[in-house]
Amino acid sequence: MTPSDIEQATLRVLKHEGHKLTPQRRAVIKALVESPCHLTPAQLHSVVQRERSDVGLVTVYRTLRVLADLHMVCEISVDGRQPTYFLRRPQEHHHHLVCSACGQVVDFTSKDVERLAHRLAEDTGFQIEGHVLEFIGRCPACQGTA
């Protein structure tokens, strides 16, 4: 899917769920679609402000809450830090490496994890509906710090 397709699909879901598609909300969603990484609400607000100075931080928080309630964003928070958000892409299930020192989040995919989930379902009889996998550690930049 192209970024435009992802943006339009996201907007369709919001409209279907009865949410208003204001120009400000559209700008927040566009910034999320275009982001290659997880962003804090303040970082997202800064990105959106480059295009639309009329978008307030409250609008960013409200839009993120709506998207989180609809399970359309990954929300990651480590050790009480401010959460970061990343728009879920259809057909793109991923997992996370999270730095316990700086909070950096790195996304990864793994066929091994997906095979494990399938094997667990077979071995246990569980009907697995989903999973979340986060590895916590130190990123290369933080490995030398205390």
C-alpha cells in the first residue's frame, strides 16, 4: 500500500466510526502516515506544525487517543516515559526493540516469531488472536553509558 492508500484507509475507518475528519485531524494522520518511526505527541505536534500552524497539541493528543481506541496505532511506553506512537500499516505486523535508557523504539518483523505463534496454537489448542512482543535493552548509543 502507498502512503496515500494508508492515509485514505485510516480516514475511512474514522469516518465509519463516526469521527469528524477536520483539516487538523487529517494533518495529524498525514504526519503519522509519513513518519518512518515512533513519535511522542510533542514530536508529532512539531511535525504537524510545519504544515498547519493551527493544529494544537490537544488536537494531537485527542487524535492519538481516537486512533489508539480503534487499535490503529502502536503505543509504546517504557518505565513511565511519555508514550510513542506509530500508525499501524495493514498487513505489516511488527515487533519492538525498546532502549531502556533513552526510549528509542526500533520496529522489526520476524517470520520466526510468526512460526512460533503458529506452533504454539497447534501445540496448545489455543486460537491465538494476536500477540505483542517487545525486547527491552540498550541501543548501541546507550551501551557505553551507566
